Amino acid sequence: MKSGIQKISIVGLGNVGYHLAKAFDKTGIEITHVFSRQLKSCPELSFNPKFIDNLKDLPTGQLIILCVPDDVIKDTIELIHPSCPVAYTSGSTDISSLPERKNIGVLYPLQTFSKDTALNMNEVPFFIEGSNSNFSATLFDLAWEISSHVNYANSQERKELHLAAVWVNNFTNHLIHIAKEYLESKELDFGHLKPLLLETVMKLKEQEPYDSQTGPARRGDIKIIEHHLSKLEGTSKEIYQLISESIISTYLTK
């Protein structure tokens, strides 16, 4: 399924923009222009776009993929020539909150991105929304060129997905960081936990999260919970207690 788009420009070459640029380049789509303030921190690219530092230098009439933080999406769009179709990559910015233009839409990849970590883009779910049905279909076909998991989602649905993604990725990663800091404070190797982390995720291929839950809170082992709490302090203690209470209420108080 081909989108018909042969050339694009990318605004913002952070983690998301970098991976999208590489993925589209592999399909044969030409990335003609890249606007970024972080070029020095970007790994070497295998293609040679024209790097620009002024949005007015973007080619008119050509699709712009906007990979910038949510709080500057609106202001950035206002600086782009009105003839340019624009697709932004945010999961939480409502399309109705942005300046009206003929073709504006969303190309939202539901994944965590880091420039120095390889990623199989074909497995990344993309969620599409557009200001009109034709542009929505164009973006759908464009995403399909780099991923086999493309879906339509309106702004409200996309916000719900983004919130859930924060739980799954951002909060989970922060809990892992807390665990790592705790072990390091006890002069123990965090590497011992990595097989456990991998198994925790792999279980989800066979079981629902509800069925996979184990541990002292799942068992209602109050003595172990109290012992753990006695070893913690501050925010870490509060987080442990809140999560334990949530697990207990999920499994043992029905």
C-alpha cells in the first residue's frame, strides 16, 4: 500500500524524528529538508537532507512531519507555510486545539525512542487522525510503509492511549530506576534483576497482567510488606505503600 508521497521534510530531529527519518529513508521516500537545533547530538545519518535553521526555508507544498515537544506544536505550525500539509507525532495534543489548515493530522507512534537504541519500526503501532478523510488516508498509507500496525484514532482515543503508555513505560522505567538506586546503595549488582525484568515482560505474551501478578501484596503477606516499608523512606516508601495497597485492593478486598 503506497501513500503516493515521495518527498517529506522533518521538523525536529530528536529521538522520534531521528527514527522516523531513518525508517522513511529505507522505504525510498526522500527526506529533503531537516530542521533541528540538535544536529551536533544526532548520530550520523545515512542520507543527506538539507539542514536548515529557519522554518521559512522549508519547501512549500511538501508534507512536513513535526517531531517537536507538545508545548511548541502550535507555535511551530503557525510558522510553516499554509501550503504545506503537516503531520505531528504527539499522543496528547488535540487536533482541534491547533491552527486550522487544509491538511493537518497526526502520525503518532506508540513507542519509546532513543537515538542510540535500534528499533524494529515495523512492530511499532501508529495511530492516525486527519483534518479530512483524504489526508487521513494519505497518512495511514504513509505509516503503512514503515509499520504493519497502523490504526485510526481520534484525539480522545489517542489521549487515552498516551496516558496508558505513561503507566506502562514511563512509570515502569522510573520504578526500575528506584530499584537500581536502592541496590547500589546496598552495594549490590542491579544486573541480578535483569532476568526478572525480561521474564516479567515475556509473561505478557502468554498471560493477562491480572493473572501474572505475584509477590507479597498479591499474597496478602502483611509482615513482608511491613518489613520492606521499614527499610525504605521518603518518596520510595510512599510509592511502595501505595502500589501495595492497590494490589491488595485489586485481589484481596473483593
